[in-house]
Amino acid sequence: MVQIPPIFWIVPVACVLTLAFAAWLIVSIMRKPTGTPKMKEIGDMIFEGAWAFLKRQYSTIAIFAVIVAIIIGVLVAMLPPEEALQKAGYDALSVGWHTAVAFLVGAICSGISGFIGMYIAVKSNVRCAAAAQKSLTESVNVALRGGAVSGFLITALSLIGVTAIFFAFGGANTPELSPHLIVGFGFGASFVALFAQLGGGIYTKAADMGADLVGKVEAGIPEDDPRNAAVIADLVGDNVGDCAGRGADLFESTAAENIGAMILGIVAYLATKQVAWVLFPLVVRGFGMFASMIGIMIVRAKENENAMNALNRGYFLAIALSIIGLAITVYFMLGNWWLFGAGLVGILASIAIIYVTQYYTESRYRPVKDIAEASKTGPATNIVTGMAVGFETTLATALVIGISLILAFLFGQLSGVHGGGAFGTAVATMGMLMTCPYVLSMDTFGPITDNANGINEMAGAGKEIRRITDRLDAVGNTTKALTKGYAMVSAGLAAFLLFQAYIDRVKFLNPGYTGIVDISRIEVFVGALLAAMIVYLFSSWAIKSVSKTAGKIISAVRKQFKEHPGIMAGTEKPNYGEIVDITARAGLREMIAPALLPVLAPVVIGLIFKYLPPINVGGEVYKFDAAQVVAGLLMIGTVAGIMLASFMNNGGGAWDNAKKMIEDEQLKDDKGNVLGKGSDAHKAAVVGDTVGDPLKDTAGPSLHVLVKLLSTITLVLCPLFV
């Protein structure tokens, strides 16, 4: 048994304290008042709709997860295990069931994360709406702490899951082998996260589009007007998409990247026989939890300030404490300050992308103002300007990821550690993930405030109270965009980490392999071409699913308006349940095809090239290399996915806040007249926001998961291609 460094105790301590902290937050939130009976009634309707959808969704996912786990276990068990595993006493059957069990555990934990994220957010939204009747400060505290429950429980569950399965699979005895046995955990988490993000994203954006187009544009009624039959489905969607979906997304991010970093640490472990290199990613995340807890606790919004400033204060304190925690971990575990520099690069990258995202999605800056100005001349110019803004964001995204990877790799090389360059990128990724609990808290802040705003509108709260939740809703749009940017850049940093982990695993299986991917080989080029196709086809299917579902919602709401004229007169109540049911059934049906595409495509492509016969021309034999084809697919699929996600996430966020800017009466015509709700500019902005909705909340976030799913599935099924 290897000697575990004493500092490793920070991991179980951090997990226990994080769970206790989350429990304390739950108790404090549940004690808050739920407002008027009407507000409570609306909150209960949202909860029932969200809970019903999640139960149906995860029942469907569970069936697919069990089938895939069995298939993976059988496939792996059919292949001879690598030499190192054989020497440790593992046969093919043993490796197969270890992989299948790890997959199921990861899938179950990811599913639990989705439920946690949704449940607490739905219980917090009505309390946030009620708190707005007291003050801005109180409503910010409720929304952020409600978001913090899911943020901390999800990240704690990820750390507990990876740590527990690592030691359960012999990590204390064979730390150089166990990370290879637990890669299925990351695959299971990614598999469930993609379904959850897609299903929730289709639901939320179809409902949002339907409610906006038939309500605000056609009927000319305000957003979240109780006469709109789609409004409850819209509010439910915020929870099943932005809370449950994003919770599962960041759970799999932290799990998959943790395991990838541990695999890269094996090289240094074999050279030094110090297990600290493998355990480092777990410890540094433990310190990140402490830093994020303190950051959450100091947030106090002032009544007349932008709530984003209060959230930023807490975030930067968490960043400062994370830097201290990183320094302590590096000093006691690695003893190499070059690697501290690599971790610092990851932390600074997270700050950089926060500013980039704020610049492109906040109404204070040029991009959103340009889109709002373009709305004066109609929907066409609004959409064209929004597309231009979205494409422009790829420059900053590429620079942040590219510069960070080069610097982290350089610091890793300067460390003098064997395999230090790749491990430097792993340290950078772990540094960035230290503040994941805080960032996820800010993300869930968004749908909580959005729901609170809708509840106040439906319950007939006064204009002043609505003004508070309007302000918080706009901030929530930004925090959701920030989290998507954070998830995207963490996927970018992890891309090289997981790509290198794949190459290391190929070497582990085939000790004679050099690890060089030859892009001049025809099959590698074709694999890369197919990877880009997968990204675009996946996005097409996801967006089309939203459009089809939204069409059904619009038709149903129109029918209710036509057949029940008392709805518009306010004398008859709409049938909210009908729209919720239509959205749920369509969302579940439409999520299956796009979710299975990135799961099946890498396997099919890899096996086709593995079994293609050699070409013999003039005595010269050319044999296709399936492992290199999959490497090319992994590399280009990652690059294409990150760039397209940047366009979708930031462009969609800018469209949304351009609409909010007009609704807040911040746009004037050439004569100085205010252009607000009901103006032609506002109608144009609503159309632009509707175009951006499926981009920023369905396809874009799902691409983060797709990128990591490609990595985890190739890691798990690597023996098939070698």
C-alpha cells in the first residue's frame, strides 16, 4: 500500500463540511416566507411541472444508461487487458465489470445532481419573489444561497464520487492502474449530462419561444402574463434546463477532468513513486470548496447598486483564497513552483473569460448596445448584428484558451518533471475548477431570479417590486452566460488534458506507440472532417427539436385563445397543464436522436477504420490506423465544438440582454423618444431573442457536454481501436 500524504485529509473534511454547509443553506432558505397565497400557488404549479418532467426524463435516461453499461462491459470484457493490468491480476472479465460499474455509478451521481439542482431552485424561486417585497439585498441573498445549495452539493458529490471509486478500485495499492479502471465514471456522468442538458434545453427554449411569440409578439401581452397558457411551461423550463441540465453538466465536467488529470499524474508517479501526483487534483478541489464557501458568505448587495457587483466581490474573494489554497497544495504535494504557475494560469483564465462574457452579454457594453440599436430598423438587422457579435466572440475565446494552454504547458515543461508539460495543463484545469461551486451558484441564481420575476408578474405584484426582480433577471442572464463561458473554457483547457489522457492510454495499451498523431495520414484527415460534421449535425438536430416543439406549443396556445375568448378578457383561466404536458412529451422524444449521435459516431467511425482491409498497390501496403483516426476525431471535434459553442452562448446572451435593454427603456429613437415595450424595436428584439434562445440554452451548453463526451467515450473504449 502506498503512503497517502497527510494533506489528503483535506478532501474528506472538505466534503463533510460542504455537505453541512449546503444543509444549513437549505434550512435557512426553507424558513423564508413564500409570499402571498397566489405566489405560493404559482410556485407549487412550477414545482409540480418540473418534478413530473424530471421523473419522466430520468426514467428514459435510466433505460439507455443500463443498456449502454452492459454493452460497454461486454465490449471491454471481450478484449485482452493491457499488460500492466494483467500483471496486477486483472483479467478481461474483471476489467469489463469494473468499467460497467464505474459507468453506472457516474450515471447515477450525475442524475442525482440534476434532481438536486432543480429541487432547491424551485423551492427558492417563490421565496426570492417574496423577498423582493422587502429589499434588493434580501432577494439577492435568497437567490444566491438557493443557487449555492445545488452548486456545493453537486461539486461535493463529484469529489466524493471520484475519490470513493478510486479507492474502491484499489487506488491505495495500485494508483498507477486505478485511474484507468474508473474512466467509466466520467463517461457515465457525461452520458447522463448530455441527455439532461438536451432534454431540459429543448423543453425550456421551446416553452420560452412559444410563450414569447404567441404572447408578446402576436397577442401583445407582457412577458409572464397569466393569460398566456405557455407561461407555466416557460417557468418550469428554467428549472429543468438551466438548473437540472447545468447541474449535470458541471458534475460531469469536474468528474471527467479530475480523472483525466489523475491519469496524466501517473507518469510522474511512476518516475518518483510519490502518489501525491495522482491525488493532487482531488486535494486542490477540496481547497476550492473552502474558498467558494467563504466567497458566498460575504456577498451583501447594496440597495442602489448593480447586483452583479456584489456577486463579483464574492467571486474575487473566492479567487484570492483559491490561489492561497493552490500554493499550499503545490508546496506540500508537488514541491515545484513552476506547477503553481501553471495552476495560476487556469485561475486567471477563468477571470479572463468572466470579463469577456460580461463584455459581450451586458447592456453596459458595445455589443449589446449595437444589437439594440439595430432593432430600430427591424428583426432582420437585429438578427444580422447578433450573428456578427456571436462570431466575433470566437476570437477572445480562442485567445484565452490558446494562451492558457501554451503557458500552462510551458510552466509544466520548466518544472523538469517527467511528462510535466501535459501535467501542467492538468494543473491549470484543476486551478480553474477550484471556484466551480461559486460559479455554479451564480448560474442557478439566474433561473431562480427569472422564476421570481415571472411569479411576481403572474401574482400581480406592484411595479416597484417587479422592478427589483427585473433588475435581478437581467443580472441572471449575465450569470448564466458567465457559467456557459466558464464551462466552455474549462472544456477547452480539459480538451488537451483529455486528449493527452487518450494518447497516454493508447501508450498504456500499446507500449510501442510513439504518441504522435500524423495529420498527413488520409484516415486522420477524414476522421477530423467527420468530427466537425458531428458537431454541426448535432447542433442542427438540437435546434430543430426546439423549433418543432415550439410550433406545437404555439398552435395549442392559439387554439386556447380562439376557443376560450374569456382568457384574454381575464374571466377564464388558461389550461397551463396542457402546454406543460405537450412540452414534456415533445422534449423527451426529441432529445434521443441528437444525444445518441456523439455516443455512437466515434465508435462506428473507429471500428470502420480498424477493420478496413490494408491497401496493396505495387507491393506497397497501407494499413489504416484506427487509434489515430479517433485521435483526429477527438481533436477537431473539440475545436469545432468550442468555437461553435462560443458563438451560440455569447450571441444568444447578447440578443437576450438587448431585448432587456429595450424593456428597461434604455433605447431612444433619433428624436429622443423612449422605445420600450410594445414598440417596433421591442418586437424586433423579441424576434432576435427568440432566435438566440435555442442557441444559448439548448445547442450551445450541450456542445460543452458533447466535447467531453467524445473524450470520455474514446478513453473508455480505447482498447477497441488499438
